[in-house]
Amino acid sequence: MALSALARIILAEAEAIESLYTAAGMSAPSIHDVFWTGPLKGNSQCQESSRVLVAVASQLIATVVNPQDLLIREATSVYSTVILDFVTRHRIADILVQCGQERGAPWCVCYKSSFVCAC
């Protein structure tokens, strides 16, 4: 999949999540809040958008980074903080996600020069 196509999917999913919060009269929080702890935690549409967003973002990182800069490592704590930075619209979107071993994500792929991880 072309990078431009991945970027469009990321933007569409981010906007879908934002619209759910707007419809509920709230400002959109971080993706971490949406997916794990936010007030729409039980909203399946919101969770699915978050899941797709993280999956596509992981693909994008794997595509654009230099393979020798990737590290595969086991998560040593219950949660790993994962930050995926992307340009959406005209700004950088900070997508913050936590994943843990109990959520079926025992490993992370990390881009060591910028500490970007995709679990």
C-alpha cells in the first residue's frame, strides 16, 4: 500500500474518532484515552477506529524507517508507552497508545533513534 494511501486511512480514522467525541459534546482526547480509558471506551465504533489507526500507523512506520534501525524487544512491564507521530492536516498528531502483555501485545517494534514504538 502506498504511503499516501496509508496516510489517508490514518487521517480518516482519526477524524472518525474525533467526530464521535464531537457528537457527544466533548473535545477529542488522545488516542490512548479513546481506546483504553476514555468516556467512549465502550463504544465499539470508536474502539474499531482506534484499532485500525494503530494497525495502519504500525505499517507506515515499518515502511518508512530503515530496517537496521528497528529493534524487536519484549515488553518488560505490564504497559509499554507507545508514541506514533504523524503529520495529519498541517500539524503533527501525537497518537498515544498503551499496550500490555495481558492485551496480547508482548512485544514492541521500536525505532531506536526517535523512540517510536508500534505494539
